[in-house]
Amino acid sequence: MFDVALSGGRKVDPRTGKAPPVGNTINRTNLTYANTIGAPSLQVRWSDPEFDPATLAAYYVRVLEIPTPRWSSYDAHRLGREPLVKQSFSIQERAFTSPIWYDAQMPVRY
């Protein structure tokens, strides 16, 4: 797995190879969040530094959204109750693209 594009000027830590998490703008008092962090779009040109033409490969993009309150947190807020302790207060949605498969044995079809 490669972190290819990060929003907000974040950089992958060269010692750990991990990207820092995106920020969190959730206001737990009034259960709002500001969509002011992250990036509305990212573009990057990338080449696989470990590419081996003799090896099968699959590529896809995973996108992480900013954290937002769970619906159970909204419900608890509207009912004047504390959110359930068993569940996380917020959630971070993910999106995945369709994979691109590489197989040197298969002819390219357009």
C-alpha cells in the first residue's frame, strides 16, 4: 500500500511509513462539523516504485473522508442523552475505486 496524495500539507512519516490522520472539526457540544479541511479534489501522477512486469498487480484508489458524527450520536443528541459508549462517537467514511489489474500474460484490450 502506498500513500500517494495527502491533503492539508500532511506528509508520510519516513520512519514509520504512516500518514498522519486527517483533522477533526466535530463540535461535540452542538453536534456540528465544518467541511473546511481536506481537499475537494486531489490530482497526482504516480508510478509504482516496486513494479515488476513479471508479477501480477492490482491498483485501486482509497479515499478517506473527514470524520463526521454517527447517526446514533445525532439521535442521542436530539433525545438529550449521552451517545452509547459501545460505539464510536464519529465515523470516517471510505470510498474505493474499481481495481486496475495488471497481468503480463493478458493482452491489452481497449
